[in-house]
Amino acid sequence: MKRILLVALITTLGLSLMGMGKMEGEGKPEEIPTPDREVTALIVDIEGVTLTLSQFSINGQTSLSGKLGAGKMAIPLAQVKTVTLGAEAKILRARVDLADNQTVNLILDRGLTAYGRTRFGTYQVQLDQLKKIDILAVSEKKGKN
């Protein structure tokens, strides 16, 4: 009986630990989501590296979602001009400058990932590692009705 319980315990523990192998935000760098719209963005990371990305998305979405007061807000990237990011101890603040010259301040989840393509390969980075995102262009995907 003890042997059966020991085997069951080891099996359960082993399966649990295997599930921890791929943490949030990790993945193959060549695999990026295909967004529903074509977004081109210029990003600046916390080390000062600047890249222009096509097929830009945030967690595969072409909108920026975050907390605004007691509620949640999603802003389509087509309405965004610039996002200025500031990571603090437990939160990620985003100042969102909109195309109509309005400004919205959001609190973002720290686990969000930006994806895109450069002219020399795919790219992904956690949003808390970015200082700024400039949305350069947004258009419908080619071949979409």
C-alpha cells in the first residue's frame, strides 16, 4: 500500500513540475501571433535599442488593454499614437497618447508581450522591458474583406 501511495505521489509531483517548464512569455522566438490588422510600430526598450516592427501586436491583439480606475479599458492600436511605459515595483504604468491628442493613463498587466517582425527576423519582448511604443501605421490585412 505504501509503495502505491509513493508511486502516485512521485507521479503527481513529476507531472506538476513538468507543467512549470514553459513559463509565461517564453516561447520560440520565431513563432509570433498573426494579428488581425497590419500594425507597424517603432519600439524603444529600456536599454535604448530602437526597432521598427511590422505585424506588431500585444499578446497577439491589436489593442492595448489595461486598468482605468475601477474598470478595464481596451484601446485599438489604430487610435494610439504613442505609449510611454514605466515599470514600478508591482505595476506597469502606460501613458497612452491618442491620435486625437487625448491622453489616457492605464495600469497594465506585467506579463504582456509585444510581438512583431523586423526586416531580419521575428521579435518578442515583455512590455515591462520597453520605454516607448510609437504606432506608425495601422491597416487592414491584405486579402481581408
